[in-house]
Amino acid sequence: MNNMSTEPLTKLERRIRLAAILSLIALIGTGGSLLVSHPLAFIEFAVIGLTLMLVAVVIYLLALVRAPRSSPPKSVT
């Protein structure tokens, strides 16, 4: 059985996938910097890793906020 869908990704799915990829790159970079004992490793950790993580979080949150509603809200009468 093939569970892979051939449908194109929606804009929301593409943005969430981009945020996930950026956060994985940030985690790999920060994890790698913790293994190295060099003064520039902290700079890599602080500047590159944390900046990528912050960008990933912002992209994820903006993707959720800008996502279209699946159904209109129900009015209470």
C-alpha cells in the first residue's frame, strides 16, 4: 500500500514543511556546535542556530494565523 498522496501541497503545508526544515537545520547546527570546543562554536550556536530557530517559529506561527478557515464560524442566535 502506498500512503503517499500525489496531490500538490497546500500553501499551509508548504509553510509548515519549511518551518520544520529550518528548525531541523537549526537543531543540527546547535547540536554540532556543542560538540566542538572552540570559541567560535558559541557564536555559531548563538547567532546561526538560534536565529534559524526563531525564523522557523515565526514562519510556523504566521502560517497558522494566515491559514484560511475550513468552515465559517457558527453564529449564535
